[in-house]
Amino acid sequence: MAIIDWCSWRVPGWRIRNSLDTSFCVDSLEDALALHGEPKISNSDQDSQFTSATFTAMLKRAGIAMSMDGRA
């Protein structure tokens, strides 16, 4: 998983694992937010780990707007 800043093309967070589950994605996001602060918008795929209640609640608590690829 990679977290990419689309404006600067920096990679504030990334991790490698053979399975991409919700807790793994949440941990990666927490690390990136702790090191680099909160963005205004988070854009992700519509995979279950990014649409899970845990992941989206974390974004909502931080006041980060959500955008998902392929979603109207």
C-alpha cells in the first residue's frame, strides 16, 4: 500500500505485505498522518478495506473528505 500526495508526488507512507486487510491499511494511514499531517481529501479505490467502517471512521474523525475512484 502506498499513500501518495498528488500535489507534490511525495510518498508519505507505504508498506509491503502479502495480504491487504483493513487493519494493515488503517495502520499505514495512521503512520502517514502522524508523520505528515492530515490532507483535505483522501482518494482511494473502492476495495473493502478502504470502504470499511474502521477506515472511513478514521478519515471522518480527522475531518478528511473521502473520494473513491469509479464512484459517482
